[in-house]
Amino acid sequence: MREGVSGTGRGAGPRRSQEIFEATLDLLAAQGYEGLTVEGVAERSGVNKTTLYRWWPSKGALVSAALTGAGRLGLRVPDTGTLRGDLEAIVRQVVDLLTAPPTSAVAVAALGAVTHSPDLARSVRGFFADRLAREREVFERAVARGELPPDADPVLLIDLLAGAVWLRVVLRQQPVEPDFVPRAVDTVLRGAATR
Amino acid sequence: MREGVSGTGRGAGPRRSQEIFEATLDLLAAQGYEGLTVEGVAERSGVNKTTLYRWWPSKGALVSAALTGAGRLGLRVPDTGTLRGDLEAIVRQVVDLLTAPPTSAVAVAALGAVTHSPDLARSVRGFFADRLAREREVFERAVARGELPPDADPVLLIDLLAGAVWLRVVLRQQPVEPDFVPRAVDTVLRGAATR
């Protein structure tokens, strides 16, 4: 018996899915994937373990659902009217995701554990695939407006922009200067437009 | 008393520094930063623990030295005659670093542990700073040849290119298609040149 659908409108889940996802991500950040248990999520969220298992038959399934379904990690797909505006909004969201606690801790914890767990690797892959799928409309609108050639590769453009943020923030551990976002978008847009 | 300098010509170290660095990186990949001990490196490399401590007073200092000094992680600064050729060579080296074992395991292990250890975070920061410093000459030659405007930002260009590889390979866990490197470099070069 289903208990209702999540408030995010993104996939079915028990009524309290956001609390469950929050508890899952908190524990992932605090204890890593190895230390995370469905029992721990049940305790922290106050949702019955049986309910959790009914919706997500394994820890991996629960973490996957949390990574793509949690509001705090979610991508708000922008529609500013220009590709430049949309890309700047997307890149700013990546900067916020990686610099503002508590999401930054979750992002880095998930990343760090990727190689230690094929299960988590699958969840992280799903997280990025979901975002890319949702970002496609930004590029479709840009092609329709004539801002981007039809053969442009949205995945390459996103890899360049989001990758620069990951490298700078997580690996190089450098601050993101105020003009970083417009300069990065400007470089990639010029590169994509002039082929 | 010094025992000689390393074969890489990059900083002083005991005669067998490459074996020591290899042992350090192997243990880092296998056991993570927490599990790594100077004793373990001594045992694996066959170099006396006292010698190790004489050169590197702490585990953090040893890992820092290994990350920047080990031949297998080293950047070979290209000089192909064009910025395009140089950047493609640099990006290919990043792809190799992250896809070919055993370096890929080391890269991801170091990355994953960054947030758990301020000590390792410093080493990883040093690793990237060292690479960026060595890559500068590629951009200086490009400016001298008129391929790049003098106000171009080499760090931004490298963050875009290397970041795209990290995101694609480590996080999204996707293969790098044969045309990825030229297409990425092409996009960034056009973006950088036409300002």
C-alpha cells in the first residue's frame, strides 16, 4: 500500500520522503557510505524501517533516491530567456552545492566513497545523469533561439563548466571569485557558438 | 648528511626517493590516508624509517612529496609548437592519470580523503598548485606566439579542461571518447581566443 507521493513530484515515495532523504544525506556526510545503515536512517527520520524497506529495498536504492530526490541537492532548471543567463544560473547552483554546508559535505562524501562502493558509484552516476537530463531543455531552447548550433554538445559544455567548479572548489580548494561564473560561461559560450 | 638527490631533479630527497614515493602512493591507494603509516612505507620500500623521517618529518610531508615528486603522477610539460597541441597533450595526460591503473586509484583515493584530513587537503592543494605552476610556460609561449591574448586566464582554461575530465571520468564514470580531447580543447581555445 502506497502512503502518498513525494512533494517534489519527482518519483513516487512515502509521504515523508524529504525527511527520509535529509536523514540519509546527513548520515552519508557524517559517517560515509560504509557507516550508513537503513536502521540509522529510520531512527534519525522517525520513519519505520519496514516502510523504508518497502520503498527502497536496499541501502543503495535509498541513497540513489536521496541523491536525486532531495530538495537540497536538487537542480532548479532556469529559464532566463538567454543561454548565457541559464548557464550562469546552473553554474551558480553548482558553486552553491559545493561551497555551502551542509550540501558541500554530502557532495564530497559521496564523491570520495565512489571508488569504494560499486553501489554508491551507481547512485552518483544516477545523480549526474538525472541532472544532465534535466539540463537538456536549456540547450534545446538555446538551439531554438539560434544561440547555439544544432550540433553543439550540451554534455561537453556542462562537463567543462561544472567540472571547473568541482576542480576549483573540491580539489584545488580555492575560493570562487565573484567573476568566476560569468568568465567561465563566457569562455565556453564563445567556444560553443563560433564553430 | 644528504644521501643524494632524486632522479626527477625536482626537489632534494634520498637516493631512492622514487621507490619511497611509489610505496607511499601504493599504500595511499590501498589503505587510504588514515591507514597509511611511515612505518608501512619504510617496510614496503625497504628504506629505513629513520631515513624517511630525516627527509619528511611527518606523514603529511611524505605524502605531499610523493604527490608532487612521483614520476608516475608527474606532468610532462609539452612543447609541440602550438597552444592547441600543448593543451591536447596536457588533457591527454589528465585522462591517462585518471583512467590508467595504478594512478587512477591514487588520484581518486587522495581526492576522496581530502575532506577527512586537513593534512592531506594541503598535499592535494600542493599537487595542483605545482601542476599549474609548471603549465604556465605553455601559456606564456602561446601569448608570445600571438595565439592567446595577454590577459587570458590560464588557470580558468585549465580548470575548464581538467575539470571536465575529472567530472566525466571520476564522478560521472563515463568513458572518454577518442574525440573528447580535441573537442574540449577546441571549445575552450575558441572561447579564449575571441575575446
